[in-house]
Amino acid sequence: MTGLRGEAAVIGIAELPAEKRPTRPPAFTLDQYARLAKLVIEDAGVDPASVNGLITHGVAESAMFAPATLCEYLGLPLDFGERVDLGGATAAGMIWRAAAAVELGVCDAVLAVLPGSASVPRSQRHPPPAPNWYGASSNNYGSPQAEFEIPYGNVGQNAPYAQIAQRYAAEYGYDPAAVAKIAVDQRTNACAHPGAVFHGHPLTVDDVLASPMIADPIHMLETVMLVHGGAGVLIANADLARRGRHRPVWITGFGERIAFKTPTYADDLLSTPIARAADRAFAMAGVGRSDVDVASIYDCYTITVLMSLEDAGFCPKGQGMSWVTGHDLTHRGDFPLNTAGGQLSFGQAGMAGGMHHVVDGARQVMGRAGEAQVADCHTAFVTGNGGIMSEQVALLMRGD
């Protein structure tokens, strides 16, 4: 099939430590971008002048012209600028778009960074707009969500993901201890990663099951932890990659699938878009599931991980719970998963939560994961998930 040739690579990474409360004074989004951009470019060890592409999600200080605003602020003239809006799949979507631009020769190196601190300076005279209602993202007049979802309380994330878990339970059964093990194994990984918000705080299955029920059957310790932070990468062509400071992480396959906006309109709650996205990614990369050395799977909830493992083809549909029980998902196990703790135990720094998974996979392939390093790690599978299992991206990244 047509697709990437594997000639663009992640050559620099940066991830700020997760913080429950920011230790720095509030910074404008532009300043957060600048700090991350500097860290990523320095990590790659390339001349900043070689960076002539930039992908962003958005800039709080500028509702329009986000790439141009950052181009001007960072002092980086661009041959390629892009804005990606895929919720939690944004970061993974950024990566394949950057790789495509590099392979086409549009630019030499693309900066993809996502700040993750909502603690920004606020004007006393111009207060921020009211937040979206209970996490509903389309509350403007004329939106189907505003007309048919919000008035009836079908909003936010907890309840819809719990609906998916309940539907899964009705179809295949539900073992709370097996699903809780996902959070426990990821916490073990976080304890090996100093930047994680829960570093030094081990967890047991009993702890997970004893935590408050957020939305049946999802417990508090099975939900994402919001933090301050940020993450980013630099994607470059083969020439820069060969001259870079680290082992290049070649982007060899991707798939993207957007199926609906809200689960009300899903054809089947138990068939997620990652199935098609993963199939396309593996076919493009020319590798199989058994070739994966580390998986970095979007984990806003434990049920998200379980269903992603099934739909991405790592275990049969409906057998994820027994599969998870029979495998060690820690960095020293037979199926290393979210080796920096994932968003459940490293923390979700806003939109940077999705970039955490990209950085986690790239760091492992580069051989820079420290105590959590997976031995002989050459192939990483990464996913992004936006909305309520509605928009998903799969990536395959490989070392030489």
C-alpha cells in the first residue's frame, strides 16, 4: 500500500515533569511553546535554523493564525505550518503529518510541541470565556450536541466511557480486578520514571478497587490524572537524523480513523476506530503485532487500554481481560505498556497527554528510558484517542 517510506525520524524529545500544582509562575501559552521548543531542539542537537516546519494544536493568545503566531514568536520562518484538532489523538496525528511533509521535501525538520499548563496569566479587564458545559465541546447554538446531548445530561467523559464499559460487560463479562491490573502495572512503570506525578507511590489491585466509584464500573484510580507539564518532539529528514545526537526513531506506519463526534451516533460502541487505524499502520510499516517491543497506548481510562489492545489486534475481541491477567505489562514484562506510567500514573498535561505516549515510545527506541528501559527495544506502537473513542490514530516507529 502507499504511505510513508520511513525516511522521517523523531530526533529530539522533551517532556516536562508532571506537577499537580505548577512550581513556576503562570506563563502565557506562547512562552510555554518557546520553552518546549528550546528543549526539543537542544535535545536533538541541531541548528535551530534547520527547523522550517511547525505543527500546533492552537495558541490561547490567538484564536486564528496559530502557526504564523508561533513562527513570529519563536523566530522560525516556516515552509510548512499546520494545525491539528483531534482531541487526544492530536499528538499522534501531528507526527504522521510531520513525517509526510518531511518525506515530500516540503521541509527539513518539523517541530511538534504541546504545552500542558492551564495556569496562564489572566486579564482583570477581560476575563476568560465561560468553560464548556461539563466537558461538552460543542455547546454553541446550532450544534447537534447542544440540541440533543447537553439538555439530557449526556456530557463529559466519565459517564460515556462508563457506558462503553457497561456495554462491554453485557457482551463479554467484566472482571474488575483484571482491568485494575492495567493501572497497577502502569503505576509500577511510573515508579521507575522520576518525572511521573506518582513516582514513588506503588499501587495494588485492592487499592484500585477500594478507590471511589466515579462512574460504574470505573473507579477513581482508573481515570486520568490531570497535571501541569508539556511535551514535544522534533521530526527530521534522513540527513539531519543521521547527524543528530540520538538514535533516529523512524516513523514507518500510521493510520487514522474518525468515526463520529459523540457515542450517541456510534454504530457499535464496542468497535473502536483504532481497529482500522492499526491495520493500516501495520500494513504500511510491513511489520506484525509480534514485532512490537513496546506499546504506548492512550489511557484516559483503563477500559480505553483494554479495548485498544483488542481492537488493535494484540488479543482477540472479548478476551482482553484474560489476556491482561496473563501478561506482565511493566517495563520488565513480556508486553511492556506505557513504560513511563501513561496518563493514569505519569499524568495528563492537557493536550500534551497524547504527546506523552509519542515521547514514551521514542524514548524507549532511542534507549534513553533509564531504569524503565526495555531491553532490545526497536519497534514502538503508539496510539492517540480523541473524544469518546471517536477519533483514533495509530503509529509505528522503529530504530535502525
